[in-house]
Amino acid sequence: MSVVPESRTGGPELAQERRLLTEVPGPRSRELHARRTASVAGGVSSVLPVYVAAAGGGVLVDVDGNSLIDLASGIAVTSVGNAAPEVVSRVQDQVAAFTHTCFMVAPYEGYVEVCEQLVELTPGGHAKKAALFNSGAEAVENAVKVARVHTGRDAVVVVDHAYHGRTNLTMAMTAKNMPYKQGFGPFANEVYRAPMSYPFRDGLTGAEAAARTIDVIDKQVGAGNVACFVIEPVLGEGGFIVPAPGYLPALAEYAAAHGIVFVADEIQSGMCRTGAWFASEHEGVVPDLVTVAKGVAGGLPLAGVVGRAEMMDAVHAGGLGGTYGGNPVGCAAALGAIATMRELDLNARAREIEALLVGRLRDLAAANPVIGEVRGRGAMIAIEVVQPGTTIPDAAMAARLSAGCHQAGVLTLTCGTYGNVLRFLPPLVAPDHLLHEAMDVLAQVGAATL
Ligand SMILES: Cc1ncc(COP(=O)(O)O)c(C=O)c1O
């Protein structure tokens, strides 16, 4: 039985159903797509070019009247649902009051309140402070700025399969070349990459994988040169990789012993997505700095860096900020989203979703040897698609399964360094019946595709 009342999953007017009135995409979407092609840069692509007219709960309704089951949440953003009532009402009030002053010019309470909430919700009872920005990449850039000023060191260590964004520094920190980096160099320097724990592929324990990572840092960078170690506690774009138990704590311990700032990039994994406020909690890790974005503001652009007060305060006045960082409307949305997460206990809901999806996917995997592994935490769940009986990635099969789901009205995403991971990121307010239906569709697509 879901902890989320049906009345909060998308509002009364948006039926929580999969409904196909046309092929996907339908004629009106195709018309819009033709228009788009004439004026929108080709470098900006869309996974599924159905043009959205409304969204809420666990569905997206397109301009042709099709209602698709949403297993993407706009890439882990609309955790509280699209147009969540508490987000909408607070945003409406804020927009009517004032839209922008720039916090660096004339401040306002919403920014302070969001920082207070983030300080409270992030792991650890030590003194913390926060600063707000526009996007995840911007938060990562600012975490690095804070770590460099605090330590007086330059080097940034990241891991294989990492994704941290598309700005120049975060492209350097991101592992995968296509599509994120190809042709966009030269990249920021003083970024070093170490091996990651990837249990399905390396078979190492957390301790063994951490020793391998640390060895590379010691030999190739030198611990005394490292400002920060930046890692996603559950890797997102890199393939929903959950490191082996003990890996993250061992690295946090190593960082603490060498004066390295341990930064948890929780942009995708944070804010209830994995069944905890932050995924670091699953391993009892208390990061020095945490980056937050995506789910924090229910669909409005807002990001933050939260961490040890003495680190955050190391930066001189005026060194952090930006015209729109912590915009009042984004802050209002965040306060509405956080209130919704608390009220509906979306951490508990994410754990329910994990049980449902993992149960259904394990049944599917038992009958389909192309599913090499079912993994993830909370409502951040994936299957890794391989050639049967091997760990050889099968990206073409993952793409066929995803495309089959799209045709049948289920919006899925792929990810992974090898492009062979099919991931499921439903809004946390999506009702059980839609999640079961999505899994039924995947099973049918699988049966037809394999
Ligand atoms: C872990 C992680 N870090 C950083 C980013 C970049 O965030 P944004 O796209 O808001 O710049 C993302 C986005 O997918 C992410 O998943």
C-alpha cells in the first residue's frame, strides 16, 4: 500500500493512466518537431520528441492527448511530481510578490530558509553553511572553488564513469567523451581520474576497490596536492553504479587523513531519490561538501553547495554568487518541494518503489539473460543489458528495449559509459499501479524484442 495518497499524485484533473490515442510521437508532436528543427540548435536533442502539454503524478500528457508513464522525472528532477500543489502555490505567491532582486544586491528570506533547510537535511551534525546557484554543474564548480580556497591546493580527483556536468571544468570532471566532451576541449587542467568501484564489472570488494583508487591518487597525483575528491555516491549518467559496500567510507577516511575535501555530488542521488535525504547516508558517510540540484526545487532551476562552515566561509566576500543564484522563485519552489517531501515521507516512498521495481525486474532478469544485473537504490533503479552469459555490454539491445517502451507509452531513459543501462527514475509520487503497468510493458517489449 503506497504511503502517498492518490489525491496528491497529479491532482484530480490529470488521470493517472497510460493512454495512447495516436502513434508516439503523434501528428501534433511531429508538427512541432518540424518547427523546432528550423529554429532550435541541433546540438540540443530530446530522448523522445513528444511535446508535453501537462504533467503530474506519474504521467506526461502530450499535445496529441497521449498519456505516457513517466519513468524519467525530467532526469530525476520532478521527484515531488510535476506541478506539485505545494510548489505551485508557493511559486505563484512568490511570482506575485517579486521575481528577482539578486541576493547579492538586496537579499530575501527564501534564500536563507532554503540554506537553513539544506544545512539541516545534509548528513552530519557539525556546523554547516550553504550557497545557492542555478544548475548542478554550477554547484560542482563552486564546490571545487570552495575546496581550492580552503586547502590552498589545485588538484581535483574524480572517478571513472563520473558525470558532473557540461561546463568547462565539469566536462573535464565528466568521464564519457560522446556526447559530453567530443570537440569541446581544451578542458580545465588539474583534474585527475581514478578507478571507480563497479561491482558488476570488477568483482572487487569495497576495500579492494578503494585501495586501487587510493593507489592511483598516491602515485599519480600525490595526496598533498589534492584539494578535493568528488564522487557521486550512486553514479548517475555513468550507469547507476552503486559502489561496493565500504568503498565510500574508505575514501572519506583517506580524504580526512590527508586534508582532502570529500565532496559528494548528490545532484542526482539526493533529496529522497534513493530512499534517504542523501545517498551518502546509506553508507554512513558524512561528506565535507554536498552538491544539490535537480529534485530540490520540484522542476525549477536551483542548486546548492552545503558543507562545513569553516570551508564554506574560507571564500572571501563576493567570491561566490551569480545574478540568478538562489532566485526567489526557485527558492519558493524548493521550500514547497521540501515541505512535500517531508509531508508525504518521500524517503519511505522511494524505498517502496525500490521494492516494487527491483522485485519486478529480478523476475524479468530470471527469464531474460540479457539483463546482466538489476541494481540501484530507492527510485534510482536500472538494468544493465549484456550479451547473454557475459558482461559484454549490449547498447543496441538497451536502445531497442527503451524505444519499444516509448512506442508503448512508457518514457524510459538509457545511460552508462557503454550506453547499455536502462534506468528507471519515476516521480516519487507515481502510484504503484502505473509502476506495475510500466513493468508489464517492459516485459512485453522484452518478449517481443529478444
Ligand atoms: C551527478 C550529477 N552532477 C552534475 C550534474 C549536472 O547538473 P546540471 O545538468 O543541472 O548542470 C548532473 C546532471 O545530470 C548529475 O547527474
